[in-house]
Amino acid sequence: MATAMLTPPVQLRSEPIDFPFELIDGVLKEKQPMGLFANILATYLATAINNFALPRKLGLAINETTYKINEDNSRRPDMSYVEFSRLPALEVLSADPPHLECSPNLVIEVISPSNTFSEIERRIDDFFATGVQVVWVISPQNRRVYAFSSRNECRILTEGESLEGGSVLPGVSLPLTQLFGVIDPLN
């Protein structure tokens, strides 16, 4: 009787992975969790987008969800927006899969002190390569938003301006003074 073996042997984890991760070029890499201020900004944006999109039955904003790009790569943006038409069936979602096999319409990355410029650039490239339509990169340190409509088209927004939903979320307008002032009531 012949026995089939995998070469090299596959190492199975007996315990679940308990940290946020991304698969980059076939290698599982820990993704640093968002800091507190970054998480507050992402939560504010997700709430604002959901307050607009959910009553209209357009889609859903989600914090820190992993999207499978291909067999060797997955990305976990700080916040994403997905139209309902892109989401899998309720049965699939109810099974609580570890990642989504669709691309979001909008991705938001909040720059943390641990992020590098080249890392953010690669993330932007990966997102657009998979069908993401818009990427917003939030820089809390200099209170700017870099609104990418493609890999090569970026509008830099400063306080006094507003993020516009464009073709992804027509009618959405988020003033940056409100975004960056979200923690002002604490002062």
C-alpha cells in the first residue's frame, strides 16, 4: 500500500493565530495594530460612512478586515468600504471566514509612527491592482488626507477641506476639521 507524503512536510498550527496578519509574497507577516488615535479616526470614518450608506442599502464600512488579493497576498486595511453587491452570500458571511475574497471599493489607511513610506506605497499599489476604486491615506501627524483615485492620481487635502465620496459614495462629504477634531471634546 502506497502512502502519499507532502514534500516538504506541512507544519500545521495547533493554536489559532492571535495577531493581525497579512500574507506578503507567501510569507505570513504580523501587521501592527492601529494606535489609539488612528483607531479613533478609523472608527469615526466608519461610523460616518455607515450612517450614510446603510440607510440607503449601499454597502458597509468595516474596520481591520483581511482581503485575499491572490494565493500569495492578503491585505488588512485599517478601514474599508464594500458595496453590498461585492460581499459574499449571507451563508458565507455567517460562517465567519478569516478573510474576504473580494476587493473593497474604498480603503482607508491611517498612518502610524510604525509605517514607512515604501510600505504605504506598496499597499496603495496592491489595493488598486485588485480593483479598489479609491484609497484615502490619513496622516494624523500633519492633519492631511491623501485621496488617491488611482495609483498616480492623488489630491492632498488639508483642514478646511472635505473628503468627498466621489463615484464610490456620491453625496458623502466629510469635513477634515470634524475628522481631526473628533477628540477635541476631550480637551
